[in-house]
Amino acid sequence: MPKLFTDRFILTPGPTEIPMRIRLAMIREITNPDLDPEFMELYRGVITKLKKLLGASRSDVYVMVGEAMLGLEAAIANLVKRGDKVLVVANGVYGEGFKDLVKMYGGEPVVLEGDWRRAINPSDVERALERNRDVKVLTIVHCDTPSAILNPVEEVAKIARSFGVLSIVDAVSSIGGVPIDVDSSGIDILVGGGQKVLNIPPGLTIITISRNAWDEIERVKYEGFYLNLRLWREELDEEGIFPYTMSDPLIRALDESLNMIFEEGIDEVYERHRRARKAAWRALEVANLKPYPASINDSSPTVTAIEVPNGINEEKLRELTWRKYGVMIAGSWGKLRGRIVRIGHMGVQASRNHLIIAFTALTKALKELGYTVNIGKVV
């Protein structure tokens, strides 16, 4: 185990720690992705692995250059036309954020508010769709990272499909750490990123597209370039060329990340993340701290959100854990800003050693700031 507080540890819920294997994969000799047939073979191999990881054998899968926000905006841009109604499941910061994207592209958001401490109730989604029969698209976040809430996106996607509504799932903070099956659940567009559970630098979007989604994409006919999903089918699938230059180092990093997952075993990876969540919640109980989600079952296996105790300044707490103890944890956003700190246990961070480092630094910093905390064995 590394020596506490002599090294620096990024234990945020993304970007995350980059393992040495992935770093080494990125520094191999660089090629020209537009011309090298071996790079195309590498890219196709990555897509095959992603299809297996995501249960997306019947969906098209692409990896695009651009942080995952690219994929989220592309999903809206390609599926939503002016005047289209979109049911926005909003029980968290990122869930609520879809509302603004819908408005940007002329859509009409129908917001389904939810308790930010709990996973959305699928029955509430069903009732909302019954009341709004003219909704064309539904958006939902799998792991709403600012609050650590985990939504039942597969069940919600099945409900959406039963109403003839297309589903867009933000799985940026869950891919690789939480099971998800695109085909069986009927998810129409799923968006992921590399800088979370997959432990690679920011810069890639992973996106799956169902046949039903393609039909709607053809109806909308988005006219932009960089976000245009039709270009990927027309140029990459039909012509064998990328719409724009890919990132050789990042694709190699993603390939190595997927290799690590499959070598460990997908089921074991998921179980390791569940164990990390259980250990984190146990540590909070011992340390006299309160998790933000209402229950462990509402909380994602990839991140733990912790209420900042009364009288403690959240910014000072994070600054102390980083500057003195060398452990970077995260705050939160929106209405949770200043009220929550978060520890990411994503990918390689979902380990006993990482959790011991994180909670030791956190509890020591809290004690220095005047909060009575048990700093004994917390994990």
C-alpha cells in the first residue's frame, strides 16, 4: 500500500486516477488514424469490446473525440426538433441539466421532478407519460454524480419504449462500474465517457444508437457537422473513413481499459464496485458522517456523496484534504454546492486501499476543523 499523504491521490468522481498500464498504452508510437489500417482495426476492436460491455449487439456503437458532454448534446441535437416535447427526469443536477439542452434545440421540456435523495420511481415516469402522450423523447441520468443517486434506467427505458418514446440515458459515470444492458432494456441512445470508471483522460464520448433512434435521426436531419450522428453511419460505416481525425492515444487508452475489465471479469468488476459502496457507507457510519442519498440502494456503486457537517466550510475541508493530506475529493454543483463532498470509487479507485486513504484524509481534516469524528478503523 502506498504511504499515506506522501503521494497525491485524485479520489474525485472523475476525472479519475489513470493506471500505469493505460499510461503506457498512450505513449506508444503515434500513427495517422486517418490512413493507418491498423488503427482502424484497433478502433473496430474497441467497438466490439464496448458492445459486449454494454450489451449492445443490436445497436450501433461509436467512439467520438470530445468529452462526454459532446455525446449528450449530440443526442439532443439529433433527436429533438423544434416543438418536440421531451420528458426530462430531473432528480439531480445533471438530470435537470437536460432541460437546458432541450431548450437550446427548440424542444419543449416536460420536467418530472424527483427527490434528489432517491432513485426515481418508475411508476412516476409511467404516470408522466400517460399524462403527456405527445412526448417524443425521454432523458434520464443513470448515476447523477453530484448527489451520487443511481436511477433504474433499464426499467425506465422499457416503460418509455412501451409508450413509443425514445430514451436517452446519461451513463457517463456508470459505464464499467454498474451493469447495464442496452438491447434488453431498449435504451435508444446511451452516452458514456472515458474519464470516469474507465480511468482514461477526458476526451472521448461513447455512444450507442438503436434502430428506432436512427429512424428519428433521419426525421430530424440535424444540419450541423461535429455533432451530426448521420455522418458516422454515412462515412465510417459505409465508406470506412472517420468524419474527423480520431485520437490515437485516447483510443489506445480506452482499449487498454477495456482489456483490464475483461481480464478481471465483468461480473467481478461490478461486484468490486458494490463492495466499495458498502465499505464507504460503513466508513461513514463509523465516522459519524451522513450520506446524502436516502439509502445505500439509492446510491451509485461508483461514488459516495457525504453531507458536510454543520459548522464546517466545504471549501476549506476540501482544500485541507488536498494541500495537507494529498487527497483530492470533490464538492458538488447546483443547489448542493457547499453542502456535499464526494469520494469517487470508480474503476481502479474502487479498492480498499483507495477508500482507506480517502476516509483517513477526510476524517483527519474534519477533526482539524473542529468536528468530532472517530478516526479509528473506518473501512
